[in-house]
Amino acid sequence: MLRVYLDQNKWVDLARAATGHRLGGRFGDALALARAGVAAGTVSFPLDMYRYWETSKRGDNRSRNAVVDVMRELSRQHTMALPFGILDEELDRALQRRFGRPAQPRRQQVFGVGLRHITEGRMNWPKLDLNMLPDGGLSLPDHPRAQLNHEVTESIEEHLLRAGPATLLASGFDHAASDHGQRFVDFENTLAAYIKENHLTKNGVEQAVRGTDFIDIRPALIEALEGIGVTYDQFMSNSTVADLMRFMDDLPTRYVTNVLRSAKHRQTQQKWEPNDFIDIVALPVASVYCDVIITEKQWIHQMRQGKIEQQYSTRLLSDAADLVEVLVDSSVI
């Protein structure tokens, strides 16, 4: 199955094609072929947590639901795991390559179905309540019972994807109060100031970026090291700076993360924006584990500079209309 990841603007392009919007005409063929591939079961358009997040920020109900309609049709609720669980497996595999253990690295199923897959089962739906039936549902055969459970799950999944800012605010969550993006910008601006103050270029920037990311993954690394009987101090005492750089680059999703961060730090004319946070956390998993990724030109350029296409055999595109060529070339329709 060909897995294609679309960032938010590309979903909007296909939604415009689906609704006959004046800006959607050039994406009509791409949408038609995508629909054919999904119907044939040969193409998957998985959603990640950040597609739910970005979609829920759209205040206009009509435009948000137009995007959701296309998302549900093409994704069929196929979803991708969060980066954190994937990092655990990548750490185990990197340690196995370095130390020969663990013998059995932890496994993370990257692709699955629904929000419960994304959240690794931490979200629980209300159970089907059949108490209103005369016998409490005891006489209901297994197949209809399973079908009812499926319909309830589908209804909840759809409701969660369609939820907008007003619905979330009524539930106690305020998008405007979430400062993840701004905290990310503040952190990267602090790092940028350090890079400038110390006149770092090329390898110096790479080392600084990977150094901060190493600090970020330290708790996960300590846990992984404990699993093979190595302490963090032992790991550090036997590692040079070059060793640590290579170790970070041996973690696929972190490699992509740091390719994107390093590239932006080298281009000082481009300021960090809160929206960059979503791209920096979302794109690495898709870039490593999907077959095709379609996102903004700036990120595609930076990933190509970092040899992501060659390293992970991922096709990188910036125009949703190019889906036509991708699907025809892949013979999946």
C-alpha cells in the first residue's frame, strides 16, 4: 500500500477541488485519482495528531467540515503514531547497532486506525449501553452488537475530527491559551542567539542543534540504556562528541528533525514562527515512514538538502497536483 502524507494546506487544496472552489480546479485530477486508489485499497492517506489539531483551529464551520469530509473519505481513519513511541523503537535499534543489544527492540506500530491508535489506547470511548432494550441487550446477536459498537466508534471519531474551536472551548480547551508554538519559538530564538554570539557556521550549527535535541531525548535515552544494563554516565564517558553526533543521526525521525532545524538556523533571514512547531514535530515521522510526503516548498527544499529522499526512499513534493504523476507512476489505481 502506498502511503501519502499531506500537510494541512494540501488537504485544503483537495477540499477546494471537492467543493468546486475556484482555486481547486487544478487539483481535480489529483482528487479523482486519490479517490480511485483509496477505493481500490492500494493508497492510504494517514492522518496524524497534528492534522486533528490544525483542523480544529478553523473557526468557520463550513470550510472546516469541507476539509474534514475529504480527510474522512481519503484517510478512512488511517492514522499515524505519535513521535514519542516511535523514538523508543529507534533508540533500541540504534543501541542494538552500537552494543549488540537489546536482543528484541521495542516495537511501535506506526500505522493504525483512529485516535485510539494515535494515543496508544489512552483514549477510551463510552461503552455501548443496551440497558434500554427489554432484556438489556442479552438477546442481541454478536454480529449486530459488533456492528453497533463499530457505528458508535465511527460516530465518535467523526465528531472529534469535526470539532472546532467553539466545541473544544466548551469542553475546557482553548487553542488561544496553548503556548506550545510560542515556547518553541522562544527556545529556537535562544539557540539562534547562542549560534550568532559564538559565530557558529556549518558543523558548529549542526553540533549545537543536535546538542539541544540530545538534551530533549535524554529521559527516553536513559530508559533505553537501562534496558540493556548501561548507565547514562557509562554511555557518555565512552562517547566523543563525534560519537554522539553519529548516534543522533542514527535515529531516523530525530535526524529529519535536526535537518529541518539546522537548515532554518543557517538561514537567519527566516524568522521562527509558532506554526513551525507543528511542521517540525509532524514532518519527521511522515518523512521516514510514508512513501510520499507533500508539504511546503521550504521544508521540501531543506529535506532534499539533507538527502531525506535517498536515505528513506521517500518522495518529496510541494504541489498536491503532482499526486497525479505519483499515483500513475506507482500503478496503484
